[in-house]
Amino acid sequence: MLAAMNRQQSYEAYVRACTLMPGGVNSPARAFGGVGGEPIFFLRGEGACLFDLDGNRYVDYVGSWGPMILGHAHPMVVEAVETALRQGTSFGAPTLAENELAALVVEAVPSIEMVRLVNSGTEATMSALRLARAYTGRPAIIKFSGNYHGHVDSLLVAAGSSAATLGAPDSPGVTEGTARDTLVLPYNDAGAVEHAFDEHGGRLAAVIVEPVAGNMGCVPAEPAFLETLRRRTAEHGALLIFDEVMSGFRVAYGGAQARLGITPDLTTLGKIIGGGLPVGAYGGRADIMQQVLPAGKVFQAGTLSGNPLATAAGIATLKLLRDGDVYERLEQRSARLAEGFDDAARTAGVPCTVGRCGSMLTLFFSPDPVTDWVSAARCDTARFSRFFWAMADRGFYLPCSQYEAMFVSAAHTAAEVDATVAAAGEALREVAAG
């Protein structure tokens, strides 16, 4: 068994952080609750790698939870941000960069005719749902178990006792009244969707779904499931919202909708369109988006929305993605990694399955395919935890939860992917030995 890396400075930083911030972190995804131990504190990133406070180097497959598709500190993105920084960080007024980033998004994403820039994925989904309710004049929405759409009150909801019952609050501070208008259905279950529309179709404003789920691990939606959503929303005058905060510009330049050929009414974006800086967006058909203030009456505002630094980073990133061969390389590297994980698990005798769509993937510690939250929840999380630390001690940084997706970047070389596969083989044999 490989000796653990020295992470004393990370430990000391975490102890100090716990006196300053709840749980010592500013987002629970960083807290290592799914793997035990203390979180690693990082000093810098370069290309496909991260370096922690103790000088340890890791090949990174978290990528800031998705946005670092070009790798860390890409020279052209850094240059764009530096140029913008010298001109001012925020004006609270329109800029040409907002026009340029919006035009790139409209050009790329099939469903988007008009777009509104915001500051986070949570803000984007919250705003899209408000808009859907205003546009349709209806209160209720459908979401799916295992899909995460940010910490919006009406979406922090647990499933009821049957497929078409209304939800119940899933977090303290979320009221029953807020949760009452949210139906929670099983992901990839077209039959449950049919039943919900039969019972509640006249009350439904929208269905919101991740076309490629990333918060129960990487679980792509089945085409028939998405086709049912598209058909039933259209029949009942409800809006279909694709949450592509993770999958947008990640699984294809135009997002999952371009890859899968299904066009929603509204789309939420984040992550990659900010090039590593805080950003979000929601957009869709012009007749819907024209309902947003000041063109219409649906209120939504943000002082830092479309700020010069985020738009500069986003423009540079999207142009590099549009004009290069990035997606071909991402597909090759990701397929090699997925195949390598599968072979390594089989050789080690550890029951695993791999979920992948484009450069999003997850090694599930389960012998069966993962298609929804129920099947994801069967994974052996204790084995995943041992695998996580075995990989970290070999210099590979993976998501600190079985239920988060890995992300491959354009900066990962074939040699780094092969080294990852070799390390996974060693780590899985260690896991198998107990």
C-alpha cells in the first residue's frame, strides 16, 4: 500500500478555516464528506494539474467542477482577463463584451434566440423557472430525483410517496408552501412523466431536467425519455427547460441539445461560458425571453451580471472551443480513460461500471448500469472513498464524492490519461485487497 502524501499545511489551513466558515468551506461539495478526511487546499493550477500547499502535484479531473475545459491558466484566457482587468473590473453599465459573449451563445445553442447573463447557475435556474411560471400563468413544475439545479428553494425538494405526488422540503429553511408546487419524478422514467401530465398537465408551467446529469455521477438521459418530455410539454403548453450548466459547451459546442438533437424552450448555462470566472445565463425563444424586464414585466437583475472579467474569459474560451479541434481530442481522451477504468476494475475484480457522455464520466462502484438515482444510490461508497484516497496519494485528484462527475480537459495529454489508468489499476487492486 502506498504511503499517504504529506498534507500538513492543508490540514492546518482547514483547522483555521473551520473557525471562520461553516464546516471550513464555502461550498459543501469541497468538504470531503463523501470520502472522509480533510479537504486539500490548492495554491495554483497549470494545464491539467493542480499543486497543493505542501507542493504535491495532482493530475486534475475536477476542473473546478467543469468549467476548466481548456485546463488551468490557459495563456489566451489569462491574457484576455488581464486586458479586461486593466480597463476596470465592473461598471454596472453595458459593455461590448456582453454583446459579444451573448452572440457567441446565441450562435452556438440551438434553443437560444435571446440570452440574459447572470452570476451563477443557481441564479440562472431560479430565473428561468420564474420566467416559465410568468409566461404560462401556471404554478407547478416537474424536476427529477438526482438532478441538481442549484440551491433554489423550490428545487430543494424530496420525492413524495408516488411518482406523481407533490414534493416535500429537503432542507431546513425551505417551506412546505415553496415545495408544494414541485413534482419530483424518477429520472429516465418516461412512464412517470406520462402519468404526471395526465394528472397535473393543466397546472404545469415547466419541466426542468439535466439532459446529462452530473450530480449523481454522470448519467446521460435516454433519448426516449427526452423525447417524451418534449412531446408532453408541447401538448400541454408547458415549457421544457434544459439545465446545461454542466453539459453546456462540455459534451458538444452547442451543448447536450446539439449532441442529442432535442431542442428545449429555455436553457440554463454556467461553468464554461465564464472561462473559470463566476457566470451563469438563461436563454431561449425570443417570445419567452421578451417577457423579462425591461422588455417585459418579469423581474430579474444583477449588478455584476455580465461583468468585464467574466465576459472576457468566456469569450476567449468559447472562441478557442469553436475554432479548434478541442472536442475531437476530448472525445478521444475521455473514451480512453473510460475504457481504461473499465479494464482496470475488471482485472482487479472490483464490480464497477462507467457512465460517460463526451468529456464527463464517472466510475461507479456498482456492477449494474446507473440510469437514475435509485441505481446510483446502490453504489459502494466506502470502496469509492478508499479509491479516492489511493488515487490522491498517487497524484490524481478526482471528485470527492461517488455522486459527482469527472471532467477531462483539453490540457490532459495521452500520457497523463495512460498514467491515470495505470494508477487506477493499482488503486483498485488495493481496494480489492481491503
